[in-house]
Amino acid sequence: MSFVEKLWYSRNPVSIFLWPFSLMFRGISFVRRMCYRTGIFRVYTSRVPVIVVGNISVGGNGKTPMVIYLVENLRKRGYNPGVVSRGYGGHASSYPHIISDKSSPLECGDEPYLIYQRLKCSVVVDPKRERAVEELERLGADIIISDDGLQHYSMGRSVELIVVDGSRRFGNGAVLPMGPLREGKWRLEKADAVICNGECPGNGEYRMTVIPDTPVSVRDYATPLAEKGRVIAVAGIGNPEKFFTLLRNEGYDLVKAVPLADHARFTEEMFAEIIGDWNGTVIMTEKDAAKCRNFASDKCYFLPINAVLQPDIVDLITSKISSRK
């Protein structure tokens, strides 16, 4: 756990010194929200429903598996969903950037690239999400899902879903920089639904569980891992320990667990340093695999995961959309 995480997710008297800056952050956020609410700042309202999958805390909470779940299940209902993303970590030559088979994670960011590779749906990246929404309208999407963007108030939305990490929850409950929250916990009450990723959901929250699939080769997605055993685990996500625990629970013996920063950029040299002289299996997240495919060995695998919600939240979404037409 980094120093900042210790500050946010444990009892730490040092955090009190950041209280004045936290008050400033809250004040700026309040003024910004009011400017959008009163029309001082422009809000783009799409002609098709927009579903925001966001969070109120910093770090990975499980939004991407949730987005994948929604796309798959909305397709089953006859919709043609598209996905918008800021494309964190990517640097395209121009925006909006439509992800294609020729795109790379360096252009569009690892998470939107993962979503496109998994689903082959329309995915558009743009730091100005409302511009990406317009592009998806042009491409023929009849429902749009925003991967993150809860605080991107220039983008109008039909439904708001907030994903919460069930183990870390809200840390010390303070907003940045004193705590991990982008907005106070009051924001949960304004959302259409709160989804708890793992552990025990709070009152009124939907429970999301993550079901791991068989690891597959980073170089050839059609080749599964033959058997479990001793492995090196690598994770560059918001909460790497969650991934390592998942592997242990699945029966893998972790020789070494390597936590990296969320959206960490992989290079061949960096990867070789991580592995060292290990000649066995390496298992990483699907997000990390997208960045290593060009130089990963045939002993490198990633663990696909699938979100399962109880009860199915798609019923809630379709009813909300119907009631707001």
C-alpha cells in the first residue's frame, strides 16, 4: 500500500493537515456543478439515451467489467450500444478517435482498447466526452455508455450508475486531497443505482461479483492455459491486491505478485525486469495484456473476468429510459 493509500484508507492523523485543501476542493466542485445546473456552462444532451458508469472515489472500482456487462446484455435486448471514454493514458493524433483493429493502447488508452477487443462494438475516445457522444450518434448507436465521466457534467445523461469497491468502500470518507473521494457520499443518493463490486453490498445497493474465466495466451487469445500451478502475477490496476487474491482463490500458487500503478505503461525492458530469470507461467490482467501483446512470450497469459449482477440491472435501465422519453 502506497503512502497516499495509507493516508486515505487507514486511520492516519497526518490527513487532517490536508483538511483546508479538501474544503477548497469541495468549494470548487460545488461552483462548477452550479454553473452546469444553472446553464452558465453548456451541457450537451444527446438524442439517444446516455448511461454513465462512474464512481465517486479515485482508482479502479470495477467500472470496465460493468460496462462490458451492460453492452453484452443491452445487445440481447436488441440495442446497438456504443461506448465513450476519455482514453486515459492514450495520446491520439486527433479527436474524436474511433477505435479500430489498427488502434493501439498508446493511442486510445488501455481500458477502451480492452472494451473494443472484447466486444467489437463502437468505442470512441475523446477528452471531451460530449464530442465522443456526438460521434457515436453519427455512427448509429442507439444507446451510449460512458466508461467513467460521472463528474463530466458537460455531458448530459439519462441514467447514472455508481460503482463502489466493496472492500475499500470510501476510505476515510473525505474528499481530495484529504481522502479518496471526488465528490462527497451525498452523491450516491443522486444516482439511479449504486453497484457494490464484491463483499457485502450496503442497503439498496446492487451486488456485482466478478467471475474469472480460464486464462488465455496473451499472444493467441484462442489458446487457454492448460493447468494451474506456480505463477508470477502482474497487475497494473487500481487495486492490484484484489487481482492477486482472485488468483489465489482460484488455486494458483503466486511465486511473486507484482503490483503496478493503474494504467502503467509496459515496455519490453520493464517486462523483462519484472520476470527476471523466471521460466514459468506469467498471469496478468486483461487490461495489461493489451499493452504486452507485441513482446510477451508464449508463457504469458491473462485472466478474463466477467461481471455478474444480482438482480439484473438492465431491467432498471430500460425502465428508466422508457419513463424519461
